[in-house]
Amino acid sequence: MTVSIGSHVVGGGNPVYVIAEIGLNHNGDVEIAKQLIDVAARAGANAVKFQKRTPEIATPPHMRDTPRETPWGTMSYLEYRYRVEFDRDQYIEIGDHATLQGLDWFASPWDVPSVDFLEDLGVAAHKVASASLTDIELLTALRDTGKPIILSTGMSTVDQIDRAMATLDTDRVVLMHATSTYPMEPEEANIKMIATLRDRYAGVPVGYSGHERGLQISLAAVALGAVAVERHITLDRTMWGSDHAASLEPAGLDHLVRDIRVIETALGDGVKRIYEGEHAPMAKLRRVPA
């Protein structure tokens, strides 16, 4: 089964769909967001992704008054969430910038009003963050949009994934194996889950959303059949913010996309053949003909 997102087809032997997750790494600054979009476009990514919250709904009550040290001073966690949230005009500006760069763009809505907000802007798809996988009200609202849905499965049990998949229209879902630690250590990657998910939800395209340092695990996921790869990106991993340390800097994203395309080519079709380049070595080295 394949899922169409914008002008791209995900799954079915098509090129790996590379999502550059900007998330909140713009730190509430439209110009930083635009720079990150440019980074994604130059690297050859297919899409950029943001996060959209209605802070008074999406912020857990026990977290709202927690003090947070920020570049703008000490503020409550709820105030911080408002500070880094883009409004409609800002989203139009960054969405247009992504479109002009030839990228699909969408976001992870964390509440139902955010679904309506993004639908009004005409996003190409919707992404369900791992933290939202158990939010059946949100999943139902997303299903009802009729848009493709990319569903991350970090911090979730198989039973919880089953329930989410039963809620959604699975012919429009790309399922993403994920582990929600930031940054993630290799022993928590468990990328053999890609095959497990593919077998359990037959026909549903399965990709990988990574939070590790480096590229090796994401590239191994592609070799194991991931049809999409999502990684956080940043201008500088030392910037203030919770996701920068688990993100790729511009050179890292360049190398990721380059190496994914090499692996796609190298995987081939599984049919054994003698290649043109083997004829000369065969004539020189094979002593006993068939």
C-alpha cells in the first residue's frame, strides 16, 4: 500500500520520504524557521514539520505553573509555550516559504483546535506525535480531515498502537517506529520493530522517526525497509531548547539525505545477476568456467 503526501508517494518501492522536523527548534523566531526550511531544501529533504499547540489545552495542568528558565527570562511553562507558538500570519509566512522551496509542510497538532487551525492553512498531511497516540479525540478529528496521517509510536505499547490504528483510516496512515528519548541511545533504538510493525499492520507503510545522535541508526532503518525517515534539525546543537541536542545540524542532514539515496540504490531488487563491471574480473580471475 502507498500513501500520497503532496506530490510524493510514500511506500511501494518509492524513494524514502525524508521529513526534516523543525518542531520548536525555531525558538519562536520566524527567521530561524525560514533558515531551517532553507537547510532542509538544500539537503534534498521532502518535507518540513512543525508543532502546533493551543497552549491552554495542550499543556498538562501539573506543568503549567512550573518555572522555566528561558532566553527571555524565567517564566511559567505555560507562558513559555505561548512564547514559542506561531500565530496564523506567521504560519502562512513559513508555509509559503516552504512551498516556494519545493517542500511539503505540515505539523503535529497537539489538540483539536490545532487541527482546525492547520486545516485552514491547507497542510499536506498531519503528523501525530508519539505523546498524542493515546488521544482518541485528536485521532478522530484527524481521521475526519481525510488527510494523510503520519503516526509516531514512541512511548506506546502494542495495544495502544492497535487502538490508534483502529481509530484511523489505515489506508491513509504512514506508521513510524520511534523511541521517545532525547537523545536516544543505541540500545533503545530497537529498529527491528520496523519489520514487526510491517508484519502486524499488513499493507501499512512503516518508517522511522529518530532522536539519536549521528546517522547510523537512521541509515540502518532504511536498510531494514523504512519508507520514511524523520529527524529533528537545528542550526546549532548548542542552541537553547530541549530538542537541539538530539537534532542534526545542516551538514548532518546533508549527509543523511545523501546516504539514504545511496542505500536506496544499493538495495537493488534482490535478483541475482552478473553485472557488466564483473565481466573483466571474471575473465581475468575465474580459472574454471561454468
